[in-house]
Amino acid sequence: MTQEIEIEFKNLLTKQEFDKLTDFFGFTKDAFKLQENHYFDTPDFQLKASGAALRIRFKNGSYVLTLKEPAEIGLLETHQQLKKEEAEGLLNSNERLKEGTITRQLQNLGVNSDDLRFFGTLSTSRAEKNTDEGLIVLDHSRYLNKEDYEIEVEVTHAEEGFRSFQNLLASHQIPVRKTPNKIKRFYDQKLLTENK
């Protein structure tokens, strides 16, 4: 189990802007690696209501359970490695979350881990590069018959990072767009498709 504060800035991109930044940062096709985010919440979306999110990420052959919670600056992320059988049990609703740091964090949020349900998967092709501005991340995500593109920059200092991020977008003539996080985009799309 590990915990960290995540400070990141993100912006949705058009396909053309995504391709332009892919070239600018020198990402080849092989630089993009597939990862899957499997999202959980209670049936009445208690995590979403508290600004938190719970996911299992499958990446490079391993499963990591992550709880993201609002922090004073950025997000507090709590990570817990899962065995394949544990992850599959949670995804198939055959198992409940084992007692540990994440269940205690959930209790602090007033969420009973037994009430958690699997809601769906968002797949992302991701390329990353460390730069002076921070960790640059380009994502092409697919979920619920939708796809989108975004840039994220993970930084250690919020104010400096924000200025660098704004400068990066301006230097490539990319407008600042309201960019909800992936789980919010996923749930918004899910509600949209269910209400059709």
C-alpha cells in the first residue's frame, strides 16, 4: 500500500491537436501502452458525491486498486496491489474488498465497501515523457462507444506547474477546455447512454 499526493493539469484535445503534440514530444506508435481503468462506486454514487473515485487499473500485466480523494492541493491517492484472482473477483462481483487501508479510507468517507459495484471500463492508450515542466502524458481513451484525447501534466508544485501548463497550451495554440477527470467523463457518458 502506498499513498501520494497527485497534482496534475489536464486539457481535452482534438485528434489534430493530439497528433501535433505526439509529433512534438517525439512519441512513436510503440510509445503508447494500453491500460484499463475499471470503475467502482455504490449504486447511489456516494464516492462521486464526495469527489472521490475508486478504480482497478490493469497495466503491464498487474492490477492496482486506487482510491482518489480530494486533498488540500491535488488528490490523495491510495494504492493497493491486487492479485489477478482478487481483481477478477471484484470485477465479477464474486468477492468483496479485503479489509485494509482502502476500506478504512472508504469508511472515513462514510462508504461501506460491501456496497461497491463495478460500473464499467475505460481503456486508454497512454504515452509518457518526463520534461522540465513535469511528467507529460498523452491519452487516447475509449469508453461506452465514445473516444477522446487529452494531455495531462503531473507536477510537484501547483503554481509553477499551472503556469507551465498554460504556456505549453498557448505555444501550440490549444484552447483551454473544461476537462473533467476520466471517471466523471465515463459516468456522464454512462448516464447519457442509459437515458437515451
